[in-house]
Amino acid sequence: MEFNRSAIAYAGPQIVTSTALLDNHCLVVRGERIADVMPISALPASTPIKHIAGAYLTPGFIDLHVHGAMGRAYNEGSVEAIEHIGNALLSAGVTTALPTLASASIDELVQALDALSASVDISLSVEGTGAPTDAVSSAGDRDFADTENPTSSPRASPPATLRIPGANLEGPYFSHVQAGAQDPHALRTPSDGSVEDLLAYTDAISMMSFAPELDGAIPLTERLVEAGIVAAAGHSDGTAEDLQACQVAGLSHIIHVFSGQSTTRRVGPWRVPGVLEATLASEDLTVEMISDGKHLPPLLMRLAHRSLGDRLCLVSDATPGAGNPEGSSYRMGAVTYRVGDGVGLTEDGTAFGGSTTLLPQMVPIAVRALGLSIPSCCDGDIHPCRSGATERRRSLGPRVLGGSGSSGSRPDPMRRSGARALAHISDRKGTSMTTHMYEDLAVTISSTAEENGNVAAAAFAEATKAALATRDEISVILATGNSQLDFIDAAVAREDIEWSRITVLHMDEYYGMSADHPASFRRWMRENIQAKVPLRRFEGMRGDHEPYAEEIARYTQLLQDLDPVVCVMGIGENGHLAFNDPPADFDTADLVRMVEMDEVSRRQQVNEGHFPSLAEAPTHALSLTIPALLRPERVLVVTPESRKAPIVQATLEGPVTRDVPASILRKQSHARLFLDADSAARLTPAGA
């Protein structure tokens, strides 16, 4: 590319693309355009660099569902409120938004639509840093670092602009039964004639949600689709059939999954699925999820993601309470709400009143709950552009704030308009880890084995905490061996793992070996875990029981009865998972098997000091099968050390094959691989 005197490079944070986190790269901005993303080493010496510390640099966030921020609501219907909210969103890193109107009187909604139709230009400049204007902000306990510029003189920041494709009408055509925090006095039916007043502003509306069971819902769907407006379902007490009828007419989107949705009911002896079940079973609906850590527990977030995949999109549902202190009040329409426990609540505390968290602050919560990578949460698996709501341009003209209004295609995530398409998020807490996606597998790389163990232990703690939130007790599968020691030491040292409610199983044992043998995995588990934490119980695999078929049957029954929710394992030097040596069986119905160990696997046991020679290393073992290892809700794979680097490279960069058993992990969206710098040393660098 060509550089000129107006070019400036931003460096320091990892740069988030749609597929990877780029280290040692910079983002080059020329005027109000992102000109390039390139290695710092390739940057011409004449180009000034702004150094930004301790965060991620991401494309601008898109929020399909946001009611307001910092004490102001879009329902107010004033240009002043629109500008105030716009500045709050921009400062957090949101660069495209659908201003969302809660149910209110038709007069109030018309006034708000009229204000949103006005020609407005929102600008924001962060004084004195010269940084991209929405790149320096704060997100609760995830602080955004200030910028430094040791190599160039200060210069003015380009103005940031908020793009508004159109309004999002959340109501007023909702069910009273599923009203949630919507104003019950404002709710109506689509057949009452009021639709005409709202659809006089079709060019200013991008999305409209309603309950599909209401009288007039199907004709409303048809009119919205004809006008190019996304028809969405929400706050509904209808059935799956009601939703399907509107889908046939063109409804394509669901607002905030699990919130304001009917579920299965009994009609006589018959079970009738509701909107929630229809949503989770759908094959083409795009679906919103609020990931503020309040509206949904991690279990429900994972259920939604597992059911919907890349049709799930994060939204904030942020209200005027976003950015306001605990105990403060705010209004939307005729209803007053309060900020309590980090979320919006009705005054009586019986229902959520939207969130008080802006979208960039939700990303670290989603990363932890779903086990996804930062790129997946920012621009990959759960991206709002798939809804189609951001593609509307029509005759909005200047209402596309800061944009030309000319393009109807999905924006390239790294080529959005100007320096305003940047934002910081940070949840790194002093670590130097990076996360990358290899097909469906998230791979986190830490600088040291100790850090790798700490990061994996934190993920294990989060997974067990989420599972115990809905169960009295759980079971987990844990691996043994030298490579697991940093993880185990970190896990037993944590105070947030309720071991007394956890039953531990393990994944293999040498055939014919007693529990007291120095190399016994039962002994390893007793000494490294059971002796250090108050387990509910430990269920060891009896390798010396005869006939061994009885032990296989016993342990199989244990796995079926206990149904482990988390599996933590490693990868062997030959790519094996447990003792499933190559060529591995990916499809067996067995949960436990007697296996013959290959020479590479046996030599690994000798090299790790478990046996003095190959002749004394066992030839057979009882082992969980690969389907058994992958059955739990979460699978964490801890694989440090340089001796694992060749097989890690084959696992992640070679074909998925039975000859490299661990390669099947690339097809597991519920799995996460933890590497240190040594085990990741042979991987192709991101962006290479």
C-alpha cells in the first residue's frame, strides 16, 4: 500500500480479525479509513505509531437491540437524547446500532420515530490521545488502557460517527402474559388499526418485534417483509404453530432468547411446544441473546449456542441504566426501573428491566460462558449482521449517521468506515495468552506451562460453577500424568471449586495393575487430588479386576449414571486421547474398552519415568473411548511441553484423521485446547 503524511499506525493490543488474534501487528489509518492491517516489522519507518497498551483492538460493535445509556432513552423522542446515547455507545466501541423503542403509547412512538428520522450527525473525540476515538474507554472491571505515543507528536482524532440503519420497534404488539418489563398499559393487537401510524415511518424502521399469536400478526408480518423491515417475534405466549405461521409469511428473527418466550404446555394429555422450543429447534431463524451474566446463566447460554450456532447474535438490550450507579432510577415509556445487582429491574424487583451492560462489556462474559474465542464473539460465531437488520439503507440518507447510505452488503469487518470502527475490550488480567480458532475448536496459547495450567483451571472452575448452579452435585472426568500437574495444582489451590459436590472419574488404567503400584493412575489421582481436596467421591477404574469385562461393564454403568459434565484430558505424543492410540475409533458405541497400547505410547510412559524399560511397560489398558471423552458438556484439553509440539501441529494443521486421534477435536465446538508456548511452537503464526 501507499503511505502518506496522513497515515498513522496503532499498535500494542492484539488485533481481532474474524478468525484470529494478531500479535505484533498494527492497524494503519489514513484519514477516516482503515487502510491496512500489517506486521509492525513491515511498517515504513516514516509512519508514526500510537502505542495502546493492555487490550484488544476489534472492529466496531453492532448492537441490534439497545434502548439507551447514561440516563437517556430513545423513547424520549429527542435529538438531544439520540446524541447523548450515541456518544455513550461510541465511547464503548459500538459503531452501529438499532435504536430500540420499548412499548409505549402510539403518540410517543411516533414522536420517537420522527426524531430518529431527522438528520443527525453524532461525533465524538477523545481529547489529547490521538487514538481512534472509540478505542479508549472503560468496561466495568475490564479496564481499557490509556494510549501512549512515544514516537510522534499529538494530533487531533478523527470524528467518530454512529451508523443507524433504522429503528427497532420492540412492541407494542405483545402478549400480556409474557410482557416482562414492558408497560402493560401500552400493549395492543396489530388488528386495532394503530399499525398504520407506525408504518408511516417504514423508511426509518429496520426491525419490529411482536407476538405471533395476536390477531393481525400474519398480515403485519407480510407488510413488514414487503417494506424491507425484519419481522421478529418476542414477548409471546403463543405456540410453535403460531410462530410457524408467521415464519411462512416471512418472520425471520427472534428477540432475546429465553426472555419473554412461552414454553411447552399441557393441553389434556398432549404437550404443545411453545415459542422457546420452536426457536431452539429452528433451522433458519436468527436469534438474539443477552450475555450480561444476569439475564441467562451460562448453562442456558450454552444451550442456545449449541442449538443455534452461528445464527445466534449477541445484543445488549441496554437501557438508560447502562453507566449509571447502583440504586439509580430510569424511565422507558411510562415505566420507571432501577439499577440493582448490575442489571435493570422493575421497581418491585420481580422482573428484569433490560440490561445495564453495553455490548463490548458482554464479550468477555460470552467468551467464558461459551468457551469461544474472542474472534468468534466479536465477528465470527455470534455476529448480528446475519439478522439482515443492519443491511437496510433505503432512503435513510443522513439518518445513516456518519455513513453514505449507499451500500447494502455486509461490511468487511476490517474495512469498516474509518478509525471509528475500532474498540478495545480487555479481560486479560495481566496474562499474555492468545486464543485462535481451528475450525470449531478454540485454542488458547499461554506463555508458560504454569500460566497454561492456571488458565485451564479457571475454565474448569467456571464450568463446574455453571453446572452446579442447576444441580446438587456433578461428576467430572480428569486426566492423569505429568502434563496435567500444573493444571491439577492450580485447580486444587482454587477456592471457587466446590469439590465436596463433585465426583471424579478418570479415563484409563493399566491392565493387571494394582491400585498401589507406583505407576497406577488410581494412585496418582489419590495422591494429587483426593488427598488435597474434599471430594464427594472418587471412582477409580480397577485395572486388576478379573474378569476385566466386569470392570468395563461397571465403569460403563458409572458413566451412564453419573453423566459427567466436564472432561479434562491431554494429548499423547502419538495423538492419543486417553489410550485411544492410532488408528482411533471415532464412532464406537462403547464407552469403555480394553485397548492395546502402541510402541510410541508405551515409550512415552517409560520416558516419563513410570517404568524402567519398554519391556516392563504394560501392553494393554482399560480406557474410555473417544465418544465417551467427548460426551460431557465441556471438554478441556491441557497439553503443554515441547515434546508435544509435533503432534499439536499435526492435530491442528493436518487432516482430521483416525491416524491422529486428537484431530477430531477440531470438530468439537464444546471443546477448548490449552497450549503453552513450547507445545505451540510449530504452529503457523496467525496472519502468516
